[in-house]
Amino acid sequence: MLNLTYEYKLIPTNAQRETFDHCVEICRKVYNYGLRERKDWVNSRKCDLNSCSIKQEYIIPADAPRPTFARQCKTLTEAKKAIPELKLAHTHVLQQVLRQLEAAFVAMWERGHGFPRFKKRMRSFVFPQLNLESVKRFDGADWVNLPKIGLVKMHLSRPIPEGFEVKQIRVVRRASGYYAMLTLQCDIDAPQSSASGHGIGIGLGLEHFLATSDGELIDRPGFFVDGQRKLKLLQRQLKRKKKGSRKFRQLHHQIAKHHEYISNSRKDFHFKTAHHLCDQAQIVFAEDLNLKSMSAGMLCKHTLDAGFGQFLSILNHVCFKRGVYFAKVDANGTSQTCPRCQTHTGKKPLSERVHNCPECGYETNRDVAAAQVVLQRGYTAVGHIAVNFGEGK
């Protein structure tokens, strides 16, 4: 089974835009109410019977069952009879909100995430089940048919691939408008590409965004750093405005659009770089970095601005689409190993940007040497003969 997600810009009317805003607000209220119900049940069973708080305590019957996804969906059906506002949103949309809440608790229990928090705002809602013909074209325009909303005009920037069916639609609200994220599904099995052909190893860094084992260095654009000056000016103006006024809302919208512009610029750079790498090789190896620890250091702002995690995810996706083999290798000691003689050269300070092996005399850029070590480790992992760099130099 092959799944793809395509994103398209929606062109709703003013009435449809108000309906979208209302649905998002209803989803937020349902999520917070469900979380409040679960949190009250947990707090009522926190302390022992002989050591209750002298200030206040949650009083819930001892035989009250734990709120689960199934029980809260049943409660939601009963709540619709008493709260007419809930009928404005589709039933499956509200059920997906409760499923999202359940997933947050599962992530807390199984993966060590924090306790779910109340949402001040929500930016999307999902239609999990659709009709067979969700996307239509007539009167020279493209339309998407959303349950309880109707036909919404859509800018079909690229055609839907043949053989794929629309299984799910997520409506996302951003500063530049509403977007529809279509989940497409095709009943085929896509095999993993074979590890054959010319291979390259890549190393990620801050002085250069990327270094390849072939000696190419790609500079790192400062997405957030370059846009920080304009952002600071807008936020300074926002601070002087009365909260809730018309000018306050306009400046708040400009700041959101600027943040979206920075995010889109970063993602565009990542996609273009990933396609550039796939043009050069049929095998790509990357370091399996500990991104969490990297984003907590002294250079955290620049590390987060580079978006290494997003780039590796995009690179994996682009390699899969273009039939290029992609794999991650151990990143420990890549800058401390000589790619020619495999000698451990010791830990280098960040200011030392040249690799100079004291044993064999191999000299090259530090990031390029690390990328060459990544390529050697990748070849060893897939069972190929590792290349030896620097011969005859």
C-alpha cells in the first residue's frame, strides 16, 4: 500500500471561511473538554484515602470508569442533543479530535512524552471518510467536496496521480489562507531501491549546511537569522498597540505571514538540496545525528534554523520517490577518523576546520573527511567494498 500526501490551496468564500473558523473552534473546545475530563479522573485518584489535600480534592465516584476514546465518543453523541453547536461540525471530524487526544496519552505512556496540555488554538481538522468523487472539475475550475460544507474551490497546482484515491482530507489554517492536504492511496507495493551505483556520504554542519564525500560544500542560508530584523520591528510595533484592536490584529497577521515565509523558504531549500543530491548519486548515506542534544547547546538557534531533522526526513522521501537508496549510519567519531588510513586522530576543536592526519598526511576539509567516513561506514553496512580516499596525494 502506497500513501502520498498532496497539498493544495483552497479558495473559499466568506461564508465557507467562517464555517472553517467555527469548525476549528469547536474542535478545540471538544479537545479541551475531553482532556479536562481525563485530567479530573486522574487527579481524583492521585492521593491515598487518608492523605487528601486540606484545600480541595476532586470528588469522582470510585466506580466511575476511566475516560477512553470509545466512552468519550459515546458521550459526544449524547452531548449533541444538549449542545446544538456540536451539530455544526461533522461527527467524524469530532471523533478524530478525540482520537488525537487518545494518541497524545498513548505517546505519554509508551514513548515518555509529557502530559497533554490544553490547546489555546487549533489549526486543522480532518475528514477521515470521503465520497468516491471528492475532487471534481467543472466550469473551468477544480473543487473539493467536503461533508457538511459542500464544494470548495481549490487551486489544483499539480494533478492527482492516476491509480490513487483520496482517502482523507485535512483542512489546515495558515496565515496565508486555508489549505487542503489530500491523503492519496494506491493498492501497490513499492519495493526499496537496491544499493547499487555511485554513492555519496553527507555530513551536516553549521559553517556549511552540507558536505559531500565528493568534496562539494553547500552553504547554509540563514532563514530565521536573515528575517529576524523584520520580525523584531514588527513585534516592537505590536507591543505598542492595544491588544485586540484592528491595528493589533493586522500586525499579528503580518508576523504570522513572515514566520510562514521563513518556514516555506527553509522547506524549499531542503527540497532543492535533496533533489540536487539525488541527481549526483544512486546511493546516499547520512549521519544518524542526535538532533535533540544538538538543539540544546550554545548554537541552538542556528541549529534549529538549519532544520536538520526536516531535511533528513525530506531527503528520505525524495530518495524514495526517485529510486535512490538512502540509509543512516553511526555518527560517532566521524570527524575523528581518517578516511584514508582509518586512524583515530583524536577530538578536534570546532575552530579546527582542516583534517590533517599525522599518520598518512591526508589533508582535506574537516566536513568533507567526515562525509567520506560516512560513505565508508555505509558501504560496510550494505556489504560493499569501502572506498579508500586520498590515494596518490
